[in-house]
Amino acid sequence: MSPRKRLLAMLSALLLGGCGSFEPQDSAPDQHVDHTRVADAVPRAEPHSKYGNPKNYEVQGKRYTILENATGFRQRGVASWYGTKFHGRRTSSGEAYDMYAMTAAHKTLPLPSYVRVTHLDTGRKIVVRVNDRGPFAEGRIIDLSYVAAKKLGIDRQGTGRVAIEVIDPRGKARAIGPSPRPASGQGQLYLQVGAFTDHQNATQLLSRLVDATSENVLINRKTAGNRNVYRVRIGPLASEAQVEQLRGALRPRFNTLGIGEAHIVVE
């Protein structure tokens, strides 16, 4: 290497090191989140995102090819998680990263995909929606949101040995966590307490609800025209009577929680 090239390489390394040293370190949020009240992602058929699904891409000199069909995909390796450093930033799919949502990043799965993650040391299982790319650290196969990592039990150590399996929403994959209970053979019952085009507003309501009810709380994303609608729901619930009981219990706190109205939905 010529003296000039060596000098340029040294300057480049110094600049990169400087940028890295000023970048804030990733961490867990300051506020407490009761992960036991955050529901797993609910698999549903979705079109591939128009962002984040090129045929292939390159990161750090390595080329990755996106799977056209992930049916039956399984993988074992190390899971990690990401939190405050990326909260609110745009993911590869174009959605805002939400460390309180059950999401994840993967290098080659189509966006979005639904994945069952099993902690190999404890047997604990969760379901997440993959909407981002990564992790690109050697040996890691999936990057979980903060709340997903907490539900899986790897938030404190930072990583964990896992097995992942793609769930086909059109199939009959077994649900993880509380078993969904059909209402009169028509589907699952939920109490919907809010619908927002701003994902942050939906997240804020979810955070308030996990402290207000012992039932599962989730954000259901729906595309309407050219925009996303984030619907905040509680459930699934066993019966219409339970929905009404829950609505009655929450009604005195609607104003405090930021709920305008709540209604039953069946899906």
C-alpha cells in the first residue's frame, strides 16, 4: 500500500471511530413495561412491503438474497434485541420502529413475515412480525424488539439461543400464549379502544392500557388506501359478556386513558 493510501485508510478509520464514539448506546426504556400484558403478534395474510424487499442487497461487503417464499423456513442461532437507540426510526419496511410492539428484524425473510421464536434454554415461545432488516453482527439470526426480548427472557443478558420458524397465516399454526377462543364460531372477540394513523399515538395508548387491564393488549395494523391505520385492541376475549364487563370497568377511566369510545370487533 502506498503512503498516500495508507494515510487515507488511517484517516477513514479515525473518522469512523469518531462517529461511532458519539453515537448513543442502545438501551432499554426508562419506563417499566409489563410484558406479560402485551399480546404476541397475530399472524395474518399481508402483501409484501414495497420497501425492504429487493432481490438482494449488500451490507458490510456481504450480499444477502431475499427469500421469495419463506414457507417452512426454520433456523437456529443467536437472537439479540434493539431498543431506545432506534425507537421511532424508520425500519426497512418503511414503518416506524416501536420497541413496545412484537416485531423483529431478519436478514432474508420477506417483509412482513410472522415468526415463532423459541428460547432453546427455557422453552419459552413468542410470535413476532418481521418488518426490518438485520442483525448484521456475526452469528446472530434475528433482532427482537425490546418488549419481544423481554417476553422471551433475553432482555437482561442481551442475547439468547433460539429456534425460529415462519408461520403461514393461511395455515393452522398453533398459537403461542393464551389460546384464542372463538365466539360462536365466528372468530375472535376483541374490545377495540382506539384507531390511529399515527403509530406513536397507538403505542402511547397501548402503554397506558397494559397498566389498566390484566388482559392482552395489541396493536392491529391495517392498510386503508395509501395509509396505515393502527387499531388498539384488548383480547381475544371469551364472550360478549366478558367484553361488556371489561368495557364497563374501563369506562370511568376513558378520559384518563385517552379513549373516546370502545366497541366489539370480531376477527
